[in-house]
Amino acid sequence: MPKPTSMTDSLLSRLRRFLRREWRRAAATWATRAESAAVLRLVAAAAAAGVPAATMIDAWAEDSRGGQGTRLEKAARLLRQGATATGAVAAVPGLVQDDHAVALAFGERISLVGPVVRAALAGDDLLDPTVRRTFRAAVGYLTVVLLLFLTVAGYMALRINPMLLQILESFGSVRPATLDRWFWIINAVAGFLWIPFAVAAAAAVISFSPVIRRIVIRPWSRPRRIAAALDLLAVAETGGQPSSQSVTMLAECQVDPRLAAMLARVPGSGPLGKRLAAAGLVAPAEAAEMDAPDAAHALVLHQIAADRRLRSRRRVTAVSEAIVPAVIMVMGLLVLLQALTVFSFLTDIIDGQV
Amino acid sequence: MSDPANRPGDAAAGKPAATGSPTILERYLAEAVARHRDEAAFIRLVAAELPPREQPPWLAVADALATGDVHRGLAAATTGIACWIPLFASPRADPRLPTRLLQTAARRPHVAEARWLLLAYPLAISVLALGLLGFLSATVMTAFEALFQQFGMELPLATRAALAIRPFIASIWEPLFVVAGLVGLTWWLAVRWSAGSSVSTASFTRTLARLVAAEIPTDEAVLLAGRVVAAPALDRARPRRPLSFAAAAALDFAPRTAAILLDAVADCHDDRARGSLSLSQWFVGPVLLGVVGLLVGFITVALFFPLLNLVGALS
């Protein structure tokens, strides 16, 4: 029979190995936005300079840490064996993010990797730290405020309130109205206490499961992806690609099935604006602007994409900035009510004593 | 680049590779001063468009060019060698020089400003938290302690701990402020190091791209670019920051090809730098808010609980 210490050691080392393996698996599944963009930049630069992408990807692997370094080494190996950049990306899951994979595949399909990658990265809001910072700060504040509130409210409900009731019984007093109201609120809130825990559990599952994360995030990222698709079509238009072909190719490269279906619905003939509007990719007013007699399609497409990104960014910023003060105010009001209840209760008792 | 007589760095042809000797910088400065004396007026115009605190290095360059004084140029280069890079990398009457000068001037030190903002927020929260603690210890906690002593109550551990920190805070609030300042400074330096390293690497790589595109010999380009970010001597065979492996690999190709690749590598480092700043900015606020909330919550509960016990006992 093994000694207890060895058993503990063994358990600890197994736990450590398990955690390390899970961490690597979770962390090695996705490149960050900057890591993903780096792959695209290097592939595009290598194509523009006419040098093998494998050399630069391999060297960049030396400059990269963690899972992305390993993924880059694998990709470089595949590239040296003759794979295309799209093939290497497909063979190394997590090397680049979905939107970037679409841009790379589309660039290769229309033989315009450099311009397509430039357009995709220039319009990439997720590379801009401002939007991410606002959103993450909002989530961070919400988490902290909710945790603090739950801790205080839980302590009050479990420890303080029974004491108050006990004191009331000892005095033989009738419950003050404020205390009754407070208990009603506490009971009402307690009915929804499972929500924060469920949200936390869902967040944990989403963050550790790329497949689920992809499914959950997809609807939210669709407006951004439509804007990116319009940008890519503009690049193809500038590059002299027939729009019907480029729309079909973009649909084939898409990772979002619904967006792919929308692109597949674009009719093969007619003015470009009307065709895109028929598939729901642009609004009728935008289509009219695009189909105006002297309008440059590429320019208008870029403009529409930029407008959409701006609107989306404003929406995210506004929601992020509005949610935090609203939740803090609600929590503050509840805490104030709680404090007033307890103090008025104590005042009532002291008045009664006096 | 077609006229070899005007090509930057041609005076170095046939000479041994750079070994960190200051004469290389002097030589490039002398060549730049000789080639670009006519640009002094334009550089003054560029400087006039910049904020006042960013003007001095550009005005120093303009003065050195106008007077043709290399030693003045060398003095100017010690504080702002980045301003000289477009001049090193451009032949006489290069039509691209104004654009390059404007691009260099437009690259503002915004990261440093963001760092100061980063420092201001946690410091403000820390000062608020310490002030709140000081206020509580001087007023509320004193009254509660007297009350508890008057009734001779046995206090819970949390209350004893809360009351125990009162004299401690009263006695050490001055050193506490010093410690808070030091923590803030350390944190700022950590942020500066983590973000700054990527920023420096990006700046180094972009400068290197410009110098290599001008067909300046690689070792000399590495040396000059290293001076822009105040890096120690760098060796292509053993890359270390700010010379990344990718940049070293790019240097193996022909100058124009290398310049394209180096620009892409610089963009990658820029993305990294922006990401690291983003992390430090969104993370600090919520964490500090949580710490302050927990502190106040702990003291409130610790003082409140025995009060209820007291009322219960009285009842």
C-alpha cells in the first residue's frame, strides 16, 4: 500500500498534469487576434516579396510564445512540404481566427492575397484595443459588482436577518414595515440567484470550448462579418474580378453558414447593389447608392462597410458604457435599502426601549 | 537609388562592418548634413505642426542642417536620432523624403501618454481607499471600539482584526502612502517594460526596414536602428529583442524584399504592443474596485455584527 504522502504526491502530480493538459488544449485552440493577424501579415508580405512564406512563419514561431509558437512551426512545416497558406491554416486548427481564415482563403482564390489581407486587417475592429477595452472593462466591472453584491446580500440574508428576527421575537415586537419590505425583496432576489451562477458556468463552458464559443458568438459577429465581406468584394471589384464569380467564391470560403447562404442567394445577373440587397447584404438605400450611374462600386462598398463598422462600434461602446452605471446604481439602491431597513429597525427598537 | 554617388552609406563601401563604433553614426550624419542642407526649412515647417514638447529634436535637426555643423547634428542625434533616419535613408533631392519625414513626425508617443493614464487611475483609487480607511479608523471605528469596551464584550475575530488595524493605520499612514506610491511606480515600470518592449521592437524593425530599403549595409542599418530605441549591440546571428528572429530572417533577403518583410514584422509587433496595453487597461479598474469594495465591506460587517450581538444580548 503506498504511503499517504506518495499518494498525495501522485494525486497532485496527476492533477497538475491534467490541469496543464487541459490548459494547453484550451489555450492552444485559438490564436489571439494579434497572433492571427500576424500570420496573415507575414503570408501577405511573403507573397508580395515573392519569398517562401515558410521562412517567415518559421522565424516568427521563434518570436512567439505558447501554443501559437507550436502551431506556427507546424504550419511552416506544411508550407515547406508544398501546402498553400489556406491548406496550412485548415490543417492547423486555431492558427488563425475564422474571419482571417476567410480573408486568406478568398485572397488566394482570387490571387490577390496582399490587397485582401490589407483590407481585412485595416477594417478589423477587434485589432483595435479601444473597443475590446471598453467591452472587457464593462464585463469586469459587472462581475466584480455582482460578486460583491452577492457576498454582502448573502451574508445579510443568512446571518444578519435571522438575528434581527430573533431580536424582534425577544422584544415581542411587531415586524416594522421596512423590514417586511426588505424580506420581500430578499425573497424575490433569491428566486433569481441561480442566474449569475448559470451565466458564470455558461461563460466557463464557452471560454473552454471553441466549438460552443463559435456557435454562441456567430450571431453577434454577423454584422461585422457582413461588413468584412463587403470590403472583400470591393477588393475583388478593384482587382477586376467579375462580381458574380467573387460572390460565389466568397460564399465558398465563408465559415458562417448563414452568411454563406446569404452570399449564395445573391442573383448572378443585374446591378450589383440590387443583387446584394436581394440577398439582404445591403439595405435598399445603400443598393441605390451603389447602382447610381457614376458610382464606383468598390468605393461605395468600402464606404458601406466602414459605415456599418462605425455603427456597430458605437452600439458596443454605448451598451458597454450604459450597462455598468445602470447595474451599479441598482446594486447601490439595494444596498442603501438594506442599510436603511436595518438602521430604521434599530432606531425603532431603541425608541421603544426609551 | 540609381545614382550611386548619392546613395546613403556609400562612403562606407569596402569598410569593415559596424562594431558599435560611434564613427559610423558620425559618418552617416556628415553625409546626411551634406546631402540634405536644403531640407532645413521644410523640417522647421514640420516641427511647427507638432506639439511644443515634440518640437526640440526636429528643430535641432533643422539647425544642424542649416549650419552644416556635424557636431551639432551629433548632439541632436543623442536626443532624437529617429528624426535623422529619413535623412540617412534618402539620397539627395529624393521626392519621397518629405513624405518620410512627415510619417516619422506623425508617429506620436501616444503609448507614453496612455501609460500615464494607466498610472493615474489606480493611484486615484488607492488614494481613495486609503483615505476611506483613514476616515473610518479615525471616526467610526474609534466610536465602536469605545462602545464595545464599555460593554466588555467578547468580540469576534473579524471585529478584533478590524479594530487592530486602526492604530496601525493611524501610525503608518505616511509610510503607507509612500508604499502605495512605490507600488504604483513599480506597476508603471512593469507596464512600461511589457508594452514598451513590443513598442520598441516595432519601432526598431520599422526603422530597420527604412534603412535596409535605402540599401544601407545590413550591419550598419542594425546598429543605427538599435540606437533609435537605445538598444545595446545586436548580433544577427543571435537575435534578441529588439531584433526579432523574423526580422533577422528577413535580413537574409535582398534589400527591397527585406524591407517589405520587415514592415510586415513591424506591424505584427505593433499589434502585440496594442494588445498588451489593452489588457493592462481593462484589468486594473475592476480589480481595484473589488479590493476597495471588499475592504469597506469587511470593516462594515466586522463592526456591525457585534452591534447586533449587543442588541440581542440587551433584549
